[in-house]
Amino acid sequence: MEVQVQRTTIISHSDPTAVSSEVPLSVFDRFTSNIHIVVLFAFVPPIASNESLIDGLKKTLAHFPTLTAQLSYSHEHSRRPCLVIGGEGRGALLLEAAVASNLLDHLPFEPSRHFGLLYPPTEEPEHLFQVQLNRFKCGGLVIAMTAHHQVADGQSMSTFFVAWGRAVRGLAIEKPPVFDRSLLKPRNPPKYEFPHRGFEFLPLCPNQDGLSLSERNINPSDIANIVLRYPLEYIAKLKAELNRKYTTFETLSAYLWRKITIARGLAEQEYATIRISVNGRRRLQPPLPDEFVGNVVLMAHPGAKVKLLIEGGLSEAAQIVHKGIRKIDDHYFQSFIDFGVIHGDEELRPVYALEGNMLSPAVEVDSWLGFDFHKADFGGGGGRLCGFIPAWVPADGLVVFIPGLGEGGGVDVFVSLIEEHAKVLSQISHTMD
């Protein structure tokens, strides 16, 4: 793939002369991985011009000031990590690039190491938010967005993406973003009932609570990224096999957890876990608006011995997943908020800080099914979103559910695994057992 960057621009805060202000990171922001998340969106032509896209981007960023901020440490709040908004030198990075090939040459849109040319570098970049507009020879477009995860979760970025599309079409933001951190309200007095140090954050003493500190890594060249497609008819068949009603997410999570465990060839007595992202916006009572910008995600950690997971069948696995997710409820989220109030001035290092790029025997499952990325409309006379995927993930064990954009709908599942395990998974991914 031949990609030539033609123009680089920094889109500053809407009023660069304004006095800078600090927004302390919430305890959820501090729990999140210290990485950039990259998502690629492919649009077939005709699609809006770069000029229209950039004008809409500038208008939208004015409503999302945290995306043009910088990460720093607060002078007002006991040196807590914070976002600094406004002032000189801050902004979002925009690249415009030309691609020598036709978009159709790269469809269906599936993971490729070559797609690394379609987005800016993400290793310690200067900007928290980056966009690259890749215009193909045929007029097709791939929009690459990279955002620092401590600034915004997937729900936040989907809110931004839809708002950007509306701005390009000359429309006002339908549901304005919400930044009010006071909505993450502690109890009075604050108290926490769960071991958040050791579960979400590292203990102050490194070897406390028997926490394993071994970092496990594998050569990134040994990793494969694949997409498995599950039409609605197949999902209905899976649900018919269950002994009670489970959601599509629970059903597919359980199904793929078992399949990946089989593909890995894990020993019967090994303990396999499935780490599941749980969005707290609707778990908290009262619920947060979907338009809340920031991070409100915690992880459920259901698990079982491999023998039980495989021999118990899909119903057993679905029940384990269901029970694990239910534990991360309003009470758990509230405990986590209170923990942040009590220990917020201490060093809080997320457990991810000690992870390598090999999760086995664990699997992490993230769902984009509830996000609105696929509803974004950038106008231009009929161009449509024909695919969106994460960028290449050089890690073993990540699973992402994405709404299927084909005529039959369904769910597309992005999976990153050790290559030999990915080959086995591809062979058994649609077998009923």
C-alpha cells in the first residue's frame, strides 16, 4: 500500500488565548490503559471533501475540549494526573494523505499490518487525539482516529464521531457531550467494600495479596488478527442451544471463550478467565447519560477450569459469563468511586501496567455493539460506511464485537491470537458443539 502524507495541521483549542484550566482524571480514567486506541473507518464514494470534513472537525472539537488537551499533573489537586485544556501548544493532530490504490482493492475491510500507514504513530505521541484522512484513488476514504484511552472510552468516541458527521452536514449536535465529573458522586461518607487495590490497581507493596507480577510477552510477528462473521441466523442457533435466555453478547462471549480455549490447547486443570468490559453508564443509579465523555468502564473476570468450561458446554459457559457480569453492578461501581475519593492522592497504577502482550489463559472481550459509530453520516451524496475495525493489535487474547454492516447484520468479531491458535480457531469458529 502506497500512502503519501500531503499535509499536517494542528487544530488548536477553540480559543488558544484563553487561560488554561485543569480537569483531574477520574478514578476510571486512571484505571484505563495508558495507550492510544486506533479505529479505522472505511467509506465508499461519494463522500464529503476534505475541506468539509476538516471544517466539521474543527466545529466538533470546540465541543470536546478534552480531546485537544494535554496530560499533566495538577497544581491544584495534590499533583493528581489531570488534563490541561486551553493555552498554547495544545490541540489535535490532523494528517491528510493520498493512497495510490482503490478502496475496493482492500475490501472486505479486515485487519492488516499494512494499515499502519493509514494512521499517525501512537508510541508516546505529542497529541492526545489524532486524525488521518486517507483519500483513495477512487475517491473512497478511510478515516483513522487515535485517542488516548485515559481521555475517552469507546462510548465517548462514538458520541464524538456521530457529532462530527452531523457538523459536516451542517447540523447541530443532537445530544451535546457531558463533562460534569460531579456526576461520579461518592457516598457520604465514602466507603469501599471490594479489594480495588490488587484487583483494579496494583497494591502498594508489589507482592501483596499473592499478585503475580510476571510480565509475559510474545514476539508481535507471531500474532495474527482475524475477523469472524456471525450472521443473525447463526446467533439464533446458538441461543436455541441454551437452557435459558441470554443476551447476544453473553452468548457469543461464552461461545468464543470456549472456542479460543480449545484452539489454545490448554490443559484440563488450567484456570481460564474471560475479562469483560462493563460500561457503568447504565449500571450506576441514577444512570449517567450516554453522552458522558471520559471513562466509565470496569472489568468482570469470570473464570473456570478448562475441563468444566469445555465439558459443560455452551450453557455452562454462558451462565458463568452472565453471573460474572452481574457482579459488576451499581454497588461495585459506587465502591470504586468511593475508593478513588479515599485514595486518589496516592499512586494508582492499574494492573494493566504489569501485563505483557500475552493474555493466555485469559481472554479479554470488549463490545462496540452498543456504540453508534456505524450511525455516523458524513454526507457527500451517498457515500456509506462499509467497514470499521481496530488497528492491528500485536497482542494475544483480545476480542472485539463490532456491528455487522452487511445486509444480514449480525456481529463481526475481531480476534488477536498467536498465529497457530488463530488458524485452529478459524477452522472451528462456526462448529456447533
